[in-house]
Amino acid sequence: LSVDSRVLSALRTDQLCEPYYRRKALTHLDKGIVIILAGGTGRPFFTTDTTAALLAAELDCDILLKGSNVDGVYTADPHKNPH
């Protein structure tokens, strides 16, 4: 299976991927191109989960998939704190 895709990043890494701009991301999606968003928000103090939710809302996504080895949102590291 071959799928056209693009990687867009909030952090400038022009030799690796395109810079993230909402309009560019929406254009890719309108063309049926799968986008992979990297680099978080480009600002400190935001988790990757926060960034994923923010960008999904910004791009009016129908679904947000979370791939990790924990099953939710925690106030502490679940591997260190059993509560």
C-alpha cells in the first residue's frame, strides 16, 4: 500500500521536513495527503499530548490517535508512582 504523505514540523528543520503552517497542512489534507506533525508546538512547557490535541482541533480533525505505553493522562509517572 502506498500513501502520499508529508512531515510538517513546528521547529525549523527545512532539510528534513516542511515547516508547519495551518494553511499548508489543510491544503495537504484537502488533496488526500496524510500529514505527520512533528516538533510539538515549537514552544517549551507543552506536552506532546497537549500539542496533538491543539493541532487536531486547529485542523478540525475527525480523529486523534494516541500511541504510547500508558493508558491515560497522569499527574505522575505511572511507572514510578502506582497511585
